[in-house]
Amino acid sequence: MTVRCATCALTAALVLALAPAIAHADDWVTVEYKGTVDETFIYQPSDPAAWQSTLHFAWDAREVFHLTGTDQVKSEGLQLTITGQQSSTYAPPNTNQNCSFSIVPRTPLPQGPLSPLHAVWRGTESVGGSAIMPITGSYAMSTNPTSTAPSCELPKNGGAGVVNQLPDAVAATFAEAEVAGVEAKLGGPTVTRRFDADGKTPDGRNIASLHATLTLSNSARKPSNSGATPPKSFTPARKQAKLNALDALKDTMQRALYPCGVGAGIGTALTAAGPVGLAVGGTMSALGTPLCLSYLKAIKAEADTVADPPKPGYRTAAKIKPVRAPAAKLPACPASAGAGSPGAVCAALQPAGQKLLRATRATEVAAIAIDTTISRETAALKAGNRKATALQDRTLTTLGRSFAARRRAEEAAAKRVALILRGAGLNVTLDPTTAAGALTALQNRLVAARLPAAKLTTALGAAPQVTAFDLLTALEG
């Protein structure tokens, strides 16, 4: 599925400026972010040759910003270098799934508000820099694939990576490095922030390392202390929350096509695929309803975060609600008759499906908390309440880290379900006409969930479109 999104409306909102500050400067700030990510996934540590995947990703981003007039920041151009390789190898008889591709910067390079680097100056004595790790498809793309399989690429709505679970020793540092910030005194010394982590999961299946540095240097003179600035309509945390919501919205729309658009048809199609399909079709149908309800809530929250309606209660910080236990009541699996039998596949799918449901709900409640926070910050800005605005901005940063971690967990859970189905030779593929009908059904459900079609189109920047639909590709992201 391809959801096309024009970001002009979002870009215009993100760069909107309020009244100028009194302080003045006329000099330069340089933000540099570089590092490497290495990952290894081994399906069976006792037999690594059965299936293993590796990633090496390296980046070097540099952007110079001109501080002019009062609190104006003008980019003088982004320099972005990305190199890397991602590969997967399988033992016979699955060698036809072998895949390898190189990673390079996406063409054309993202500029302006979608650049991975930013400088922030409000006419005060400090200047800030923020950076996004350019490991996602918004900044990087694959080239020279060795296979024509759809999975042998770096999708624009996904990112590089092979592990399905970040080791505990790496996860927290990785979350901080995905969207990082640094602050320095205007005209002061260079400031560098480092990110270093290495580790593996207890089962030895996932190994990851991250080493990166974010540097901010500037030669601007110290401005006068006279005057003050009003609350800004746009901060790094606020902008990043909107960009994260926009990126998540496209992914959630894709995954929601299966339970909300096709619905029970997935289970029907799998049931017709022989004994194994019959064993798992009921499970997939039973998971569909609670998954759909969770996706609908997440889509509404993500769209509202981008559209940003004001909400009262801006003196209070939103919290992520606890996730309730899965509501899916799954049918009993047939008795297992050994590896690969219908009963064995069903027995593996059911806990994986329940884990996907829990992960989806965890992402949903985080998205709702961010939606609430963005709306409260809008109301605080309209009221000119600097203290409440700062509270909501800090909350956005905290919630953003949780949201990113939960999205990774959801992606890993979805890939696990896809792996089980793929291993059993099962899939559901819709032609463009049927896929378009599924998209219409999903949009009708969203309207019923109080997300008007016009608002969804505004959030995405264009009306969502789908050309075809492959269940496993949608789950894998």
C-alpha cells in the first residue's frame, strides 16, 4: 500500500513565527550529527545459517544556520552522507529469499522543516540544535538490490533495521538518539553530546550497537537582555511530535486495512488455503475486531495531533493510560502433529497475535496522550501562558520517547505474525479494485469514529490512496 502525502500544509504550520524578540544577532550556528548503527538478527542461534540478517548504517549530517535580525534562523544548506548495507541469507530450501541492498541518501534530499537537523534560537542567550537519526525512509533509500522481492528494499514509510527487538542495553540510548537535542551558550564553546550502547538479547537472537555524536558550534555574539519573547507557536518537541504523528499515521492506515477494511475476509481467505489456513483463519478473524478498534483510535489521535485542535486543561500534564488485557477470544487450535502442522502453526500464531494486540493498544494510548498534550499546548499558547506552554512542551518530549519505543515494539510484534504466516505459506493479496474497496470501508469506519474524511485528508496532505494490498507486507511495515 502507498499512502501519498504532500506536507506543504504541515510545513507551513511548523514554520509559522510569532512577534519578533528584541535581541539581535548576525552570525552562524553549525549542527552536526554523525554515527553508526549495526544490527544482527539470528533466527536460530544454534544454527545461524538457517536465517540471519545484518545491517550496517552510517550517517554524517551537517547544516549551517544563519542567525539574523531578531530571532530568525535561516538554513544555508544541508549536507547529508548515508552509507550502509542490509542483507538476509537463508539456508536451503529458502535461498530464493536471500536479499541484500546498499543504503544511500534519499533523492531529493529533504529540506526545510523536514531536514533532519535544526537550530533553535529565540533571541535569548542560548541556542539549541536538534537532530533526527536519518535511518528512516524519509531520509534514506535502498539501491542495487539483489532480489526483486518487495521486502528487498528500504520502504519510504519504514526504515533500515533487522532486529525485531532492541536489546535492553541499547533501547533507551537508541530512543534518545532517534530525536536528539543539544544546547549551548550563544557565542560560547562547542557542545557535544554522545550516544554509545552495545548489547544483545538474552536469547542471542538480536544484537545491536549504536555510536553517535551530536555537536553544536556557534560564533554568534551574546544578545542584549532587554525585552522578552512571547510563547512560540513552534518548538522542536512540538514539531517532532507532529512529524512523528504524520509518519505513524501512514503506517497505521496501512496496517488498519487488514482488520478494518477487509475484516473477516482475511480469515475467509486463509480458511480457503488448505488445512493450515483453516487452522489459523479463525484466529485471524477473531483478532480483527479488537485490532480494528485500536487502530481507529490511534489514527484519530495521530490525525488530531497533526491538525492540532486546542483543548482546555493545559496546566495539567497528560499521562499514558495503562493498557488493558487483550479482549480477543480466540478459537481452540487443533492438536499439533509436529512442526509445520496446522495445530503447531496455530499454537505459534495465537500468542504472537495477542502480543500484537497488546503492542497496538500500547501505541494507541501513547498516541492519545500526545494528541491531548499537543491540544493543551495550543490552548496554552492562545492564552499566552508561558509556564503551561513549557509544561506541555516537556511532556511532549517524554511522551515522544515512549511513543517511539511502543511503535518499535508494535512493528516487531507485527513482523512476528507475518513471519509465522509466511513460514506456513499463507498470505492474502488484494487486487487494486478490491484494495480500493477496503480503503473505502476503512474510511467509513473512521467517519463513524468521528474523524471526518476531510480532516484525514488535511492531516495526510492528500486523499489516501491504495493500489494493491499484501497482508504480510502491510504487517512488516
